[in-house]
Amino acid sequence: MLDLSSTKGLQQIDREVSSWIRTLADETKKARAGQALHVSYKEGDKRNLVTDLDKSNQRALIEKIQAFDPTAHFVCEEAGEARAESMAGHVWFVDPIDGTLNFVLEDRDYAIMVALYDDGKPVLGWICDVPEGRLFHGGKQTGVYLDDQPLQVVANTALADSVVIVSGRRLVLGQKPYGQMAKEARAFRVFGSAGISFTRLLTGSAQAYLSKLSPWDLAAGRALAEGLSYEVKNLDGTSPNMLLSNSVLIATSRIHREVVKMVKD
């Protein structure tokens, strides 16, 4: 039985899962360099790719988690795993390769992401920037770390002083408030990977991220971002439903107020 009641117990879980993810990241890099990828399309969308490594990574993580936590329920990106029907108990989120288009076309800016939630509350998150060999891990109770270095709580900056990350697709389509947010910020960026976008927030090189995110895109980043005092909310100010896709703003409290006002206006 996992000990989620103490910092020591959470640290032990963090160490165990971190070791799996580091090993899997090394294996993914070697496989990407040494073999031809088998690529297919989800729902006929040429930008929504899945590879054999997405599937094998997911299976490897699920097997590790099930042995470690027999009570585990799952919300995973790739098909083939029974999906949790509620957030009761231990729910593990798995994104075996986040940014698969980047992974296939550029071999950069992709991540492996895992998160543990307990009765709907984020407990621990892990985001591995695979090409750079960096692991972000932890949560509110343990603190948030980049490898072995603790990360600092975010400064409460305003939009005009901040770098924001937005969904490129929604920016091009003109969906509100993506364009206005990008225009009023000091600068904006697009990365094509939720995991990589979150790493920019966690290191303080960006202060807000707005996108429509699937549960596996959001779960790990939410656990880590909230540990550094970012607000993680839907555009109407409600908490995200972790079993559905959400248009989510992860930002300082000042930016949240500004963007919510944009939406209302």
C-alpha cells in the first residue's frame, strides 16, 4: 500500500517513479536514434500521430505502476487500457510521448509525463524532457524539483511583463482570448508539446500557458505548477475536470484575473 499520508512516503514514491522514467527516457532516445519508427494517424488527422514507441512506453509504465500500486486506475493517452470512470482512489495519468509530432519530425521538444492523483487531488507529477535529459518532479507536499534542485515559487507577474505560451492551432483560428493574450503579453511562444510548455513555466522562463488540454496533457503539469503557486483553472474560473478535455489557463494569479476579464469583456 502506498503511503500518501506523509512527506516521507511521497518522497519514496517520487524516487521510485523517477527511476522508471529516467530509464525509459534513455531507452526512448536510443530507440529513436537506432530504429525506423512505425507511425500511424489517429482519426485520420495527419497532425495527430502515434508511434510504436508511444504504445510500448505506455505498456511499460502501466506494468510498473500496477506492480507498485495494485489499486491503481488509469487515464492514458493511447488506446488499449481501461479508463478510470471516476477520480475516486488512486488515478494515474500516463502520456508516454507528449509531442509525438515533434518526436517524429524533429527529434526535439517532447516529453514523458506521469501523474498520481488521490480522490481527485493532484499528489505528484513527473515531466521528463527526454532530449535534454531533464526530469521535473514532485508536488505541493514534497516541493518541486528539476533533477535534484528545488524550484522556486513563481513571482506574481502581470501579463504585460510576462512571456506566455499559447496553442498555435487556436491562435491561428482566432479563438478568444488567444490572440489578445498573445498581443498584450511581453512575448508569446508556441511549442507543440504540453510537457515542454510546462517546463518553461516551472523554470520561470514563461509565466502563463493557455491551451485546450486532454487529461494526460494536464495532469502532471498541474501537480507541479500548483506546487509552485501557479493557478490552474478553466477560463471560467472553475477547476478542470480531470476526466475530460479542458481549455485551461495555467498562470500567475494576476494574469488569471486579466485573462478572465478579457473573456468576460
